[in-house]
Amino acid sequence: MALGLAGCAVALPSLADEPAGAAASGATVFAGRCGVCHGAEAAGIPGSFPSLHEQIVAFGKTAQGRDYLTMVVTTGLMGELKVAGVTYRGAMPPQSGLSEAEVAAVLSYLISDRGKDAGAPVLTAKDVTDTRARHTTQTAQATYALRPTLDP
């Protein structure tokens, strides 16, 4: 979930190698998609790709935040963001090719701070489907407008 991806040409691993019928693993989806830009520990690269720690965990605590995160993954994101005092300008492409279950799994993984908070909200494929149905203007710019304000 990178803002600042403009010009980043990377080959994304396919998740097609997952066993048929296997439940999507958030860690697997993260490693194959998000970790390419945000790093294996989701710490980001200051100035290029934001950390996926504190803000993602905070967004995951509200319905509005979970909607925003879902739309970021499915539609991408464009606009200026400030994360941990660093400003990011760029774009994150939509993560097309992910199923609703994979989107739910990776977001649940990140909202739980990479599995460290067992009590964190868990998203389901139905949650992803319902969110997408509520937000019919599925563009990166429309997703930016959904971004919740966090208390400092």
C-alpha cells in the first residue's frame, strides 16, 4: 500500500501458487504484494513508501477506517499523505487480481500489527464486498477523499 509508487516498476509475485481451496494468508499476501514496496517488516521507506504500522492499526479500529483501507487496496490511492511526520506524494496502484478473501486477509494481518494483536478487528470477504458496494466511485482520488482524520 504504497504512496510514492510512481515510477516503481517491480514484478509482483503471483498468488496463483497457493494450494487450491486454501484460505488466504495475510502474511503470504503481504509478502507477495505489499512487502515489495513497504518492506518485509512493513516499516516503509521514508520519503518513498509509508510505514504500515500505527496508522493502519488506528484506521482498523473504526468502520470508516476499515472502509478506507479496503478501498486503498482495491482502487489504489493518489494524493499527499503525512505518515509519522513524513510527507508522501505519489500513487499506489490498485492491487488488482486479489480476491475479496485475500484483501480481507492482508488487511486483517496489517490491522493486527502483523499478527501481534489477537484482539484486532478481522475483515471477511463479505466485508470487502459490502464496502466496495457502498463506495461505487472506485477511483484512487475518491479513495483519498475517504481517508479518516486521526487524532495527533
